[in-house]
Amino acid sequence: MESKAIEKEARLMKGNEALAEAAIRAKIDAYFGYPITPQSEILEYFSREMPNRGGIVLQAESEVASINMIYGAAGAGARVMTSSSGPGISLMQEGLSYIASAQLPCLVVNVSRGGPGLGTIQPSQGDYLQATKGGGHGDYHVIVLAPASVQEMADFVFDAFRLAEKYRNPAMILTDGALGQMMEKVILPEEGSLPKKTPEWATTGKPKWRERNIITSLFIQPEEMEKINLALQKKYELLKQEVRYEEFQTSDAEVVLVAFGLSARICQKVVELGREKGIRIGLTRPITLYPFPEKIINRLAKKIDFFLVVEMNAGQMLEDVKLSVNGICPVHFKGRMGGMIPSPEEVLEEVEMLLEKHSISHDMEVK
Amino acid sequence: MQQPHEIIFAGFGGQGILSMGQIIAYAAMIEGKEVSWMPSYGPEMRGGTANCIVIVSPVRISSPIITRFDSAIVLNQPSLDKFEPAVKPGGLILYEKSSIIKEPSRNDVEVLAIPALEEAQKLNKKQVANMILLGAFLEKRPLVNYDNILKALKKVLPERHHHLIPLNEQALLLGKQIATAENMTV
């Protein structure tokens, strides 16, 4: 009986396709994008599906054009998104800064690949700092969600729009080529289940009963610009209530891995392998990268021996973990770069090496 | 099925490596199991070799990317060289006979050579060699119900190729028979 029900609802989909299908079900008004591996399936999927299901899909002449189309459409109150990978996301930074300053909701998806430069098309997490620290000019942040499964690639589209619209702030889904390309079982969110109404600030023309709405990021008077900045900072403070994370076997852990996205999937395996060997190991997975789950990391720091941060980069989230730990316990790092993926075995080896260094006895009685 | 089963499918692009993996993944999903299908999409694919990792599990799958496998289904020599050492002791290496010059040397794993290309040519369609291998694999490791494989075939094969479903089914059955015969002789 149960398998019958699953047959009906569950689909086997690529991460990129699940994300695009979820966006259609979130009733986006428009998608503007430019193809780049490893996320071209998103544009392809929209091109195939959107004409029959409502909404505009447009292949822009460049990523710079895409993000400015997003700026315009979001200003008019439309639910809009774009997607790209590292090199294209870099081109979008100017526009993102404008959108953040003008306080408009939108979704930007980064299916990361190995950099810097044109780099490689293999998966990477090398865009963490760009995503979480603003990326463009000025004091701003985008809300960053990091899925770790095809299911979350779909679900987080809804979450991203919900947050973006609640806080009038651009949101980003930061994922990678592996999650975009892999297939898993996914149960898609229900079509039209994300409420939508035209916001009162949208530039939809001037009716008699109110003043005209203006969307701009130019506030030439410094006093005025400072006010905008203060409002932004207040908003980011408020955003902290949206922190999300997931924990695996941390309650009795002596060693805690911190990893997001694909690395967190690999680290789940490390926890499984480590526990088989009697190592008291757990994992904390930040789901929102901005706002960062600093409180839980800080709380754990007081009761464990050390953290090991695992990323597919040279140590970017590592900085946020260290700030959260604030010197309470040691924070180590294991990373691979340039599109290479760490294997669970090599991470476990690192854990064992560190345990030896910290000379913590393995609890061999644990079966 | 108590344990996850971790499989690597590897060979040249165009041999149907990715679809073999998709069919098993789809069939397992129909049965309510957890599945993941991770393709190689990078430069190695453009250079000619393709592979995908499929995990079928009764419980939530942790890493979709792994380096040790319960089974390897191999369709060319470079893939055998690469993945032979990655098969767990007691695991299975199943390969296309005519595509391999240097046979696997390990004796702590089960090794099975299937003349899939030769048999596919007899069916006048060398493209179904992958289905013969898949049939043989499922005979050896019945991870999923055979009926669900047939359902999955309809999902994975693009509609324009649906007239080839009977031929694919024939190839799957042929593979099963070859593997059964091998069992007898061993």
C-alpha cells in the first residue's frame, strides 16, 4: 500500500530539474537567465514547460542583462528568479547590490563549479564568501540557503521566496554541480501553495489614491543613505530569527564536523563510519548560510573537544565557524578545491589523525 | 534488503551507462526504497568515458558520492582498471566480455563476463547490450522486482523509443538467462 502511494507522488529527478519544477509550482512570473554548465537544465526546463504553464522565460544576452531584468521585474512586484554558476554569478554582483539596496525580493540560484576564473565544471563550494558576505559593493547581505538533497533543491525554492518577500531582500540558493546533476527521489511542493499578492510598494502605475512608488538604489544625500543602511542593518538583525540548521548525533559527540550542502552529505557518511569505529562524532549542517547558525556552534564549542570544518574550498565557512566558536575550542579544517570532492574515507582519516593529536581515547566499547 | 547496495556503472559514452543506472534507480524508487543516481558529467565524460554511481538503500542515503562499491558493471578497459580495486571484498564485478582485454585479477570478489555485445548483435541491435548486462546483473543481485524494472524502462526510455520496449525486455531476459547458465557451470 505504502509503495503505491509513493509511486503516485514521488518522482526521480535531477536537482536542477526539481528546482525548476518547484519554481513553476511557486508560480513565478518570470525567469531570466543565460546558460552555463552545470545548471543549464534549469533554463532548458523552463523553456520547455513555462510556455504551457504560464510565466515568461527569457534567455538574456548576458548575466548582466538577466540580473537587471530581475531588478526591473521585481520592482514591478513580480515573483522572479535567475540562475547561473560562478562566472555568471560574478557578473551579477553589481545588479544584486542594487536590488539589495532597493530592497526587492527575488531568487538567485548559484549551481557552483570549481574556480577561480572559468575554472572547471565540477562541483565546488568556493563561492561561499561571495554569497554570504554580500558579493557586490556596499554593506548588504542576501539570504543564503544551502540544500543538501534533490528534495531540498525543490523545497528551498518555496522557502527562499517566502523569506525574500517577507524581508524584501534578495535570496540565494547556493548549491553545486553535483546536487544539480544528481537524481534522487523528490516529492514536489503543491502547485500554487505559496501565497502571492502584488506588494503595495510595487511600481504598477499611479492610482489617484496614493503617491507614486519609486524604486531606486540612488540616495545621493549621505544622511539619507545612512538611514537606508541603518534600515538594512536592522533587517539583517531581524533575519537572525530565520536561522536554520540540522544536527546529526551531536548529543554525545566529542568531535563535531561542520559542513553544508554536498559536503554535509559526505560528512553524514563520515559520522556513520566513525560511529562504527566507536568514535563519538557528530555533524552540524548549517542550512541558512546567511544568517549563519552561530549560536548552536557556540553552544557546542563548550562541550566538545574540537570542530572539523569540511568544505569543497580553501576554508571559507571556516571563518564563520571560528567567529562563532570565538576561541572556546580548536577548529580544524579539511578541504578539497577546484572541483574535487573529498571522500568520506579521507575525512575520517583526518578525524583519526586529529584525535591522535588531541590524544582522546576512542570509546571502543560502543558497539 | 537490510543493507544499502552501492553500484558503479562505467564505460564509454553512448553505451547506455547512465540509463542502466537510471532504470535501477527508478525501479527501486517505485518499491519505496531510497535511491541516488550520481552521474559523471565532467571532462572525463567528454573524453569518452562515462559512469554513474547508484545507491539503493532501505534507509536515508548519506553521501551520494562514494569510493567503494558492492558491484561494478564495466563496459571498457579503462573503467575496469579504475574500478576493480574499488569493489568491496565479496562484491561483484560484471563486465562486457569483448570490451575487456585484461581480465580482472582479484579472487576475493565474484567475477562474471557476459558476452553482451555478441548477443545484442544477434538481436540485430547492438544498443541493447546494456540491457543484457542489466538483466544479468539483476539475476545475480535481485535488488528490485523484475516487474518494476519493466515499469522503469517505460519511464526512462524517451517516448519516441517506446516501440523498442519489447526488444529491450527481450534483452533483459536474455541477460538473466546467460547469468543463470553461468551459475550452473561455476
